Amino acid sequence: MNVLFLMLNYPFDQKREHMYKDLSRKFAEEGHNVYVAALLENKNGSETFVQKEENHHILWIKAGNYFEVNKFRKGFTTLFLPFYFNNAIDRHFKDIQYDLIIYPTPAITLYYTVKKLKKKHKKAKYLLVVKDIFPQNALDIKMLNKGLIYSFFRNIEKKIYKISDYLGCMSKQNVDYLKSNNQIEDKKFFILENWSSVYKVKKPTDSEIQNLIIKYDLEDKFICTFGGNISPANELEFLIELADKLYKENVNDVRFLIIGKGIAKDKIKDLIDKKRLPNVKMYDFVPTEEYDQLLALSDLGLVNLSRSYTIPNIPSKTLNLMRIGKPVLAATDVNTDFGELIMKDANCGLWCETGDLEAYYKNLMTLKESSALREEFSENARKYFDQFLTTDSAYKNIIKKIGE
């Protein structure tokens, strides 16, 4: 098959792993001709160009800055993305006839490109990978108000569901939510869980472990690590409440590491400083290998979601935790089935509702005081990953669905 991926968050950094990079490479490894149309931000290059790797071609499309910028600059880039993508695809991939076109949510960024492609490639199959249910997710956490802009985005969301042949959803509740809030045919849906390639984390040497302990001040600490985007979606204020309770309870051997960037980072940092919490440390993104080694060194991984969400989310950061085999301590809204995933399906962690501080504290202390339970959860996490969350599993699920 000739397969086209339409991607915004496709890492330009060769060393950085990413689920869509893994998937596009998997299609190429299976003998398909793969074409990727990916955003090239200003910081990574000045001109659109094609990177060729045998039957894997990446069209890097210069289209402005989109990530880690203010909402006005992001909005401006979003407005012109379809223009840049359409022109670049026409110019560089014009003679290719596609059999399958894959693109992720949010729909607003790629709808007009998909719409144009569908007019030209009528026999192709169109697969929308549903990760973010936008604009409802932005409305839930008050990053968007219900008005003309919301209505515009919601209209585009409905349209992309309609023109897509398949919707790959992260969980059953994702499917149920979309069905109950949209008029979508049942046959379009299938479960497509988050995925990652099975690459081994280089085991740190004794000297590397000691260097990490010194660098991050982790001597004799029970280490809890959060890694990823720091935004209102995570409501890390609740994690800081937990850290504050531990500090007041004189539980002094727990260290929370928050690693990442995002629009809420300064707010969380100010909150830590205001409360004068010595048990929380914040860092910018670190190299992938070092982050993986930090996770391997950690006693558990943290997953946090805002209590305000009305949509079911399955945070992709769970992939890394399960792949490495880390117990999960989670606090999320009640509308996601993430708690069911980690406590029942995978049996690899403990969950509570965001806002229930006593349950959060109890879950942490339960994990802290039982190395046997942590070991059991660690083994279960890895087993679940190997069985359901590999790139190979995602590829097979997609091929099975489009072959029906």
C-alpha cells in the first residue's frame, strides 16, 4: 500500500522516539510505501524539504511555530497550516496514489487537508486516530469559552468524523462518548490503544546511577516522577496538595520530580515556592535516555488529569511507565476509564479521583510501604504493554480494521 501520515507532532529530533514515528516506520518495515507530511517549525529549519529513507519519505513542511508558543501565535499558525500542507503535498507528493491516509485529532488542524485529499484520492481509506476530543477538552478546563469560536471548531470536529472511514479510539468509553455526542456509524469505530515500540532502556551503570542521584538530589528518597506537558489538563495543583500533606505529616523521604514544560509550569513553580516544599523538584525536558533512566530509578510514575474533564482521556505517558514497568499512581476525573485500565485490566497501579486528597495520600503510602505490591504492579505493567500496547499490536489492529 501507499500510506500517507499527516502529522503535526512528529519529532524532528532524530533521537526522540514518538508513537507516530514508530507507527510510520512499522508500516515501512512491513513493505508499504510510507509518506509522512509533517510540520517543520521555524526553530528546526528554514525551508520545506523531503527526507528519504528507502520506502519511508518524510516531507518536512515549513509552516511556522505551533508548540510551546502563546495561543495567539499558535492560532495564527493553525489558520495557515492547511494552506502550507496542501501546497507542499501537491508539489512534492503529487504523482502518488494513496491507499490509506492516517491523521490524528485535533481535527481543526488537518480537516481541510483531508477534505482536499479525499476529492483526489477517492479510493483511499481515511483513518482518524482519536486522542484529543477537541474542542470539548478545552472547554472543560476553561481554555475556551462556549461561543462562536467553540461552535466553529465543533462544526469542523463533526465534519472530520463524517468524512473519515475509521475512528481509532483509545478505550471503550472513548467510543461510547463519541457515539452519544455525535451521529457516527458504529462500523467506523474500533479500539486502537496507545502504542510504543519495544526498545530497551539502557541499564545505567553504578556510576551513572550515582551521578543521577547526585544531580537530582535523590539520596535515600522514594522517587515519584511526572513527565510531560505541564498544563491545566494535568491539574498538578492537586499533586502539590499531596506533597504539602506529606511535608506536614513529616514524611520526609518522598521526592516528587516534575519534568517538562507547558503553559502552567510557572504557576506550579510559584505554588511550590509559596508553600516552601523541599520535596518537589521541577526540571525542563531532559534527553530521552536520561529521562528513561530516571524513570527506571523511580519507585513509581505519576499520572494526573483535571477533575473538570467530561471526556474520557487515556494519557499517553502511561505507555512509557508500562514499557519500563513502573507502578502507576493516578489521580484523574471520573469520566475516564483510565482507573479501570490500571486497577483492573492491567492491574498495575492505584487510582483515585482528583480532589480526594485522603485517598491520594493513602494510595501513595500503600505503594511506598509495600515493595512486594510495587514489584507485582511492575510485572503486570510490562505484561500488559507487551500484550496490547506495542507498535506491532497497533499496526495489526489497523490492518485488521481496514481489511474488513
